[in-house]
Amino acid sequence: MPPNPPCRNATIVGDGQMGIVLALVLETGGVPVTIWGRSAEHVAALQRDRMSQRHLPGIRIPESINITSDEREALSGAELIVCAVPTQFIRPVFERVASHIPSGVGIVSASKGVENNTLLRPTEVIADVVGNASEHAYAALCGPTIAEELTHHLPATMVAASESQDFAVLVQTLFTAPWMRIYTLTDLLGVELAGATKNVIAIAAGIVDGLELGYNAKSALLSRGLAEITRLGVAMGASAETFFGIAGVGDLATTCFSPVGRNRSCGEALGRGRTLDEYLHSTQSVVEGVATTRSVMALARAQRIEMPITAAVHAVLFEGLAPRQAIARLMEREPKPERIG
């Protein structure tokens, strides 16, 4: 444990799977950590069992990590705040805690998505709620990170992206662990877009799995999916290189191939004939890609760019198109030269 960690008090807003995992990483580096959860009942269970039976069964939360549902207690004296809340819930959660956020504290988002209606990215939603955006440095922490693998200290990489290079380096320092390598990037826009859009492509990848269309089809889907999310990112001002890095193709591949990925699993269920409502009612997990698909389609329309895979996923989720018909539409598109971005 470092004698003088660069952060004396970090608060994780969100007591789900990723919130707990990131708290464990910080605790390993000697950073005092508090996990805040909005449900007093769930927090009480975590305090009692020191374990999340729903999110990470068998993984013990050390006594050194404070767990509370009291926002004043959680945020008092915080020198770093980490948002680990599903994107569509960020606004109401931060409206609840905003008045307790210390002035000037740095805020890191580990959320992946785009808010419906406003089309804001996670750090933009937080800034919109907290206000005085210039007082806070913002970063996104993103990458191919299956939570269960991290709890077993299997090697992983993430990107700490911030428009403030100094803050990106601080986040890099805090989250580096023997099994976790952190890179820095200043393309906050690109990293957040990559984290959001890969969940949409993962639903499509799951549909391919559910229809048993094979690895050729799935690899084609990933490569063309990468092309269209890069196209969106570049149109919005992000760097194309970001989408070919850890937060882009790295996270995309993991999400599309991991058997435990929530978005891929949702797509697979749809490919096997289940309805979206049936699947969502059967899972306790938030499938971020469902809501994000609406937002990404709205962004594509605003930027006047083609995103055929995203459009096909949208049609399956919200327009009643059968998954097999969606694949047929993609295969019947007019032949053209390959183009990336």
C-alpha cells in the first residue's frame, strides 16, 4: 500500500457490478473508498454480507471499503467521484447527490451510453446536473473489462480519457494495478461514443449467434459495425484512431464475443425467438444497448450518416422486424467499395 496515495478519499456512485469492481481496484492501491447506493435495502445487504449475491456472488468486499446510502456521508471530503450508474439513470441519481459534491472535485464516468432525448454523453449529463462545469475535471474510464474477470485479477486494459491531460494521468495512476494497465487519451468524445455504440453492435452480434449464422457472419458484422461507429464518431468530431484502440475495437470485440455480455445475450435471445419485453422482464441486469440504440439512431439522423447495422437493430427492437429479415436486409444492400469511417 502506497504511504501517500494521490487521492485520500474516493467515492463510487453506484453499487452495481462495475462500481464494486472499481472500488476493489482503488482499495488495492491504498485509496480509501466509499461505495454509495441509492437503495437503502440493497446497501444494507451489502453491509451485512460484504458481498453482492446478485452482481458478484462469491466476491468479498473488504471491511476497509465503506458502503452507505447516505449521500452526505458518501461525498463529504471526496477528492474523486466515480460514476458507475447506468446511463439512463445518471440524471436522477446526480440530481439527488449534486448538492453534496465538493467544489472542484474530479469526476470519472465508467458509464456507457447516450442519454435518450438530450443525446448527451455520461460526462455531459453529470456536468449538466452538477453545474459549474469549469470547476470540475471530467474523465471517462472505458475498455474491455468483464467485471468477473477483474475480480479474479485477470489481465485487462482500460483508457482514461479526459480533455485535461493532468486529470487523465491522475486517473491512470489511481486505477493502475498489477492486473490492470491504464492508458491515457484526450479524446473524451471518442471514448464515450465508442463505449456507447459498441453495445448496439453487440446486440446485433447476439442476434447472429441466436440465428446460428456462423463466425463468418459475426466477424463481418464486427468489422462493418466498427466502420459505422467510426463514421459517426468522426462526423461528431472524434478521432478515428480512438475507435481502433482499446475503447473502440478492443471493447467491441469483448462485448460481442463474451458469453456473459448483457447486450450480446439480449441479442441472442431475440435471435432465438424471444421478444424484447420477455427478455427484459427475465433479467435483473440493465441492457444499456437497448436505450442507447434509440439515441444512436437519433445522432445518425442529426449527422446525416448511414448506420445500417444500427438501423437494423433499431428495427428489430422497436419496429417489429424479425431478426432473420433484418439480416436479409443487410445482405441485400447495394454493393459498394469498402470504406472505413
